[in-house]
Amino acid sequence: MNLSLRIARRYLFAKKSTNAINLITGISVLGISIGTAALILVLSVFNGFEDLIQSLFSNFNPDVKITAVRGKPFIPVRVPGSGPKPGGRWNSSP
């Protein structure tokens, strides 16, 4: 058996429950367990918030954005037949 595992088993499962080492070991194991659980919980919550924020901001930031080169003004070109039709409907093609 590995030496470190043997020492750990000896102090974790000692027969005397009033031993100071058992008390310190129990408090340490409990503290590390609570800290690990809190860290997992916080990371899970932040991961969920990241997905939520990403889905909310994807509505404002499009996947494709057309910008002008070097600060030149961007003037959109009118394509004949792509304007609004009577009744307020638009006609467009890919």
C-alpha cells in the first residue's frame, strides 16, 4: 500500500474520536468539501448567466455587420424593385 494512503487512512479512521488530529482532519475535510461545492455552484451559475447574456445580446449585435472602410460614409445603393410596394410590403430577393 502507498505510504501516503496508509498515513491518510490511519488519521481519517482512527479509533479514538477525541483525538485532536481527528478533529482537525474532520474540520479540514468539511471546509474543503464546502469550498469545492461553493466553487462548482458559482461556476455553474456564471455559465448560465453567460449563455443568457449571449442570447440577449445576439438580438442587438447581428452575425454580419457592414461597415465603411476607414471612416468613409456608407451610402446604401437602391436596387430597382426592392423598395416598398403598395400596401407597405417589401419585395426583396437573395
